[in-house]
Amino acid sequence: MRKLALCAFIALTLTACALTPEEKAKREAEQQRAQQELQIHLASQCDTETANLMRQHFENKDKVWENEEEQQTFRLQYLEKINNPLFQSCYKMAWQNYISQRQLERIERDYLWYEHDLFWHRPFIGVPYYYPRHHARPIRPRPTPKPTTPSK
């Protein structure tokens, strides 16, 4: 009886924590929207007109165009701006800059976590707890004796 109750409790807990398809679709839509906003932001660093075209492209993805010519001219204008080699190189540099910034933030966060926030809670990792790293004095070499000149 206890095993059955335990299994039922575990099953109930797991189903209560599971995402519904609506919640999953909502999360995916939010994630896609955030990614599109990031792309637009990075494109705006290079060319605001291209960024506006990207925004229109993302917003009008499911739009039904009344006039086929409007759709074709927009599409050609969008592709021309996006495939411009100068824009491509600037956009690639903006992405690399963004990735480097995230890596630096992560390194800084890891450093702060290791060195400051939890150092006193982990006294035997690294240097002894009574001699923290930021108070350590650098090791200096011994001074070499000056050569003495023979007295006359």
C-alpha cells in the first residue's frame, strides 16, 4: 500500500511540474521574440534602415499581402539590404562583440562567486581561510649582496 501511495505521489508531483503544450508554445514564442529583438538591436548598431526592415520582416511574417507587387518590392529591398557586404561584416562584428561581452560577464560573475561571495563558506578550498588571497603579499626575491671593494 505504501509503495502504491509513493508511486501515486511521485506521478502526481511529476505531472504537476510538467509544462502544458500552451505553456511550452508560449515560452518558445517569447524566446523567439527575444532572439529577434536581439538581432534587430545588433542590426541597428550597423544600419537603422536595415534594422527597421528586419523589424517589419519579423512582424509581417504571417501577414497576407494584398498586393503581390508590394510583397515583391519589400522582399527585394530587404534582401538587398541584408546581403550588403558592408552590413554583413558590421553585423558579424556586432555579434562577436555581443558574444565577447557575455563571456566577460560570465567570467566576472564566476570570479566574484569564487573569490568574494562564497570564499568564507568554503575555508579549505584554495588558500587557508585565515589568509585570503586578496591580502596575500607578493613573494619578493632576497636582495643580492652588494659586491664589496677591497680596502687599501
